[in-house]
Amino acid sequence: MDASDTARRALLATLSDLHTIAAWCCHDVGAVARSPYHFGRAVELATDAGDAYRAAYA
């Protein structure tokens, strides 16, 4: 794994976290129709990052 791959995985993991936060924010403000999109993207991004923990958390 080189530096660019490490950076790519870190960025994907961070994006996954942001989508998880966005999903919960949507849920909290009553925009529940949008939260599944963000949860789904969070899982996809975490999976692409190779981070099973984040995928399960999302």
C-alpha cells in the first residue's frame, strides 16, 4: 500500500463519517426520507475504504 492508497482510504473513511452524520441529522430534523440515502452512501464509502468497522457503524 503506497501513500496515495493510504490517502484515498482515509478520504473515503472521512466521507463515510460525514454521510453517517448527515443521515442522523436528517433523521433528527424529521427529513427521514433522506436518511437512507446517506446511510447507504456511508456503507458504500466505508466498504470502498476497506473499513468493516465503519461499514457496520453506518
